[in-house]
Amino acid sequence: MSEQFTVVVVGLGGAGLALVRHLAGAGLHVVGVDDDPGALERARRQDRPGHPVTLTRSLDAVARADLVVEAVPEPAALKRRVLAAIRPHLAPGTPVATTALTTPLTALEESAGPDLFALRFLRADGLDAVEVARGPRAGEGAAERLEEVLTAAGITAHRVLDRPGSLAPGLLLGLLNRAAWMVHDGYASAEDVDTALRLGCGWEQGPLAVLDAIGLDTARDLLSRLARDGGHSEPAPVFDELIAAGALGRKSGRGFHVHAPAGGARRSVKPTAPPGCRVVVVGSGTMATGIAECFVRGGFATTLLARSEDSARAAAERVQFALGRTATAGEPEPGGHAAFTAGTDRSVLGGADIVVEAVVEDLAVKRHLFAELGEVCPPHALLATSTSSLSVAECTAPAGRPADVLGLHFFNPAPLMRLLELVPLAGTSEHTLARARAVAERLGKQTVTCGDRAGFIVNALLFPYLNQALELLDADETTTAALDAAVKSVGGQPLGPVRLLDTVGADVALEVQRRLEGDARLRAPRPAALLRELVEAGHLGRKTPGKGTRTYLAARAAAPVAAAA
């Protein structure tokens, strides 16, 4: 029974208080200790009926504890001082767990004693999983007791090596910092960055909302320490700007977002101009057919323009099959689908209201097409590129119509993904941008707006994160299974980075990461050596069945053994 366990939590700040509430809610006997009367009073105000907690300034209860958790803020000197104060009260073999995320256990063990562990997580609210690092002298009995208490509290433990940032917290902090840099650079708003990650990657909350929940002062300090250890960028200056203004996140009511007690309605942008109804999608690949399907479902008379009759015929079959499949599934479109044709007759461009380029991701090919579009399309036709990694300006400049062009970045599969990244250029007119928003509304998409940089929002955040995950694997810091499990469980992600990479494709990841590295504004790292190895070996993931990241690393690990034999 969980009631047999007594846990003493020392330090009742944000993380400590959240741990106290979680442990008490699970039925454990919890003692909260803090020498700050203000912290004790805040804890008393948040005490929940039915889950009583003993609150005190005394460490006497440590002698009767099954587990002691030190949860004071991160500076190592403070943690050593508190751990040293705890140590004389400990019964032999009692596990002590620190919440240190960036300080290694070896730097704390002398003060804490032998049975030292680290509980590593990013957010203490809603805590149901942690990464657990074990000190070099921790006994097996103490390790078993720690896991028993965590299990009784409903917290899953993922065993990890003792490294600064651990696995999931360190990976995600890097992504969160890149999101903060986007806001600092004026590249995208906090609302659009969060919407992009929620809809583009399946996050429950956007990265800046997560930072607000962690606390901007806490996150800034963690990022500063990780940067000193190497492998992480310095915190975005916007952290200091917000902190100086008293905007610390949820605990102060405002941070990257304003946090009203009862929430608030999301701002929506209403279209201000009709989009036009005749659409030409140029291309015949997966993205082109998906985009064409979106427009047909949205009620636009749509033509798919291919280079050959065979390509047009195959693309038309894919679109028609997708449209028919919806009807078969019992989900008919209101009023039926709009007209759809596919062919090679380029004269259709002369009557188009909207043209979406979805050809191969090759700058020369795209520029040649836009030169043609500038000559043959009607005046004021909306001309869009669906590029995912190239410069929108470079792709569209040959059209000679700066007011009429922009980027429309659809996500794959286009008919299912609700997100649409709008990329206006300096010369894009307000009329064109309003038409693009009206198009998105008719397609059932939610838009975010950003500048013309490699990767836009989602890819510029996602691919450096995947790149860093590969560096962890290459350094033998973890296994593919352990990394995916920790990121899903502790990090709260819908997919682990290894599975996500195999879904996207290592070749795509390498190409995008190279483009990100080439844009100095993004501060992106060079592609990981393991990423290049995967591509060279043909282990691309889902597109090469049986040959992905896991199989490649397994074969590489077995190679020295085979050579020795």
C-alpha cells in the first residue's frame, strides 16, 4: 500500500510544491520542508482537502523518510548546502533524490552521501514520468526503494546516464530556446510559433506556452548552464527582456503569453478579400496531388498541371481515389466536390486566379517555372510556392510580380494536416496576403505567418532537435528504444525522435539540416555525423523497409564483434 511510504520534500518552490501535491494526491505521507516562511504559507494556501501535507521548517522528519527529495533551485552551491544539511538526519540506506538537471551527481555526492539519485524532468506539473540517474556509489537497496516509492506515486522511472540536461529535458530545452529566438528575432509571433508546433507536430501545448509553465527565470538559468557545458546555444535575449519586466510566465500571469485566470479567446484573423475560384496546381508528386485534393474539397475548380500525360493520368487517379475513398467512408462533402481535371495543357495558366507551384525541390526548376508564370498568368493572380526549405524570394523572383507572390507551405499529408505556413515577402501586398488567408479558411486550414528563412517555423525547430537526438545516440549516451520511450513519456511527445526521423526520412532530414546550417540567422548546427552515415548507407527509414536508424545502429554495434571473430 502506498500509505506506508513517507517522502520528505526539501524546497517548496515551483518544482518542490508541484511534487508535494502530486505525491500527496497519490496517497503518500508527505512532509514539505522550507526555511522560508513565505514558501510555507504559499504551500498552506494550496493544500488540498483529502490530501494533507505536513509543512515545517525542521529537517527532523528526514530520519523517518523512505525517500528524501531535494528540490531547491539549480545552482550547485545551494544544492550542496541543502544536501549537507539533510545528510546528518538520514537513516542508513535512505535514497536521496535531487532535482538537479544540469549539475552532475559527482558534483553533489560528497555533500549528499552515497545513496544519491537525480530525478530529471522538464515540468513538475502533471508529473507522471521522470528520468532517473544513479550516483556512482548508490546502493541497490536504495535504488529499489526509490523505484518502489515512484511506482506507488504513479511515476514511471526511465533509467538514464548522469549527463547535464539528461535526455528528454535537454533535447526539448534546445527546441524551446530556438522557439524563443524566433520571437526575439521578430521572425514570428509567440502565438504563431505555438500554433505551428501544436498543429504541425502534434504538441499538446506550444513551446512558448511550455516555457511559461516552466518559468522563464528557471528556463533561462537552465539554458545558461547547458550552454556553458557545450552543445546548447545561449538563451535568447528575450528571456532577460521579459524577466526584467516581471513577466516570468504562468506564475506571474504573463510571459510569452498573457495568462488570465479564466483563459481567453484566441485571436482569429478574418479574411478581407475573395480568393478567386480557379486554381492550378503545378506538379504531379505526393505534395501536388495532396494540395490539389485540398482545393477540390474546398470548392475550388482545380486543374493539376503535369509535365507528361502519364504523370497527369497517374496523379488524377490518386486524387480521384482519395476523393472517392472519403465518400465510401460515409463522409460526403457538403454539396459534393468541385470540378477537377489533370493534364499537360499549359494554357490553363492564362485563366488561373491562384497558382500553387509544387514541383521538385530544386531552385533552378522553380525559378524557371515562375518566370513562365510571370509572363502567362492574368494580372493579380496569386502565385505561390509550396517550397519547404528553399528561399521563397529566390524561387519567385523571376515572376517579376513582387506584390502577387508568397509562400504557402502545406504539410504532408496535405488533406489531413490543418497547418498552413504563410510566408509573405517584403513586396507582398496586403491584398495578396488577405486572399491567401481567405484561401486557407476555405480549405479548413489554420495559418501562421513567418518570414522567409530556411525551414520556416516547424522545420527550423524540428530538424535541429532530431539532429541533436542523433548526436546522443552516436555518443552512446542512450539507445534508440530508451530515447524514444523517455521523450514520449517524460517529454510528453506524440513520437520519439528516432521513430519521427524514420517517418520523415534521413535523406530529407539531411537536406533540410544542411539548408538550415547554411542560413546564419538560424544558428543551426552542422548535420550530425550519424545522419550522414544513415544516408550514405541507405538507411532512410520508412521509405527503405527494414533499413532505418535502429537497424543501422544494431548492425554498426555488431560489426566490431564480427570483425574480432
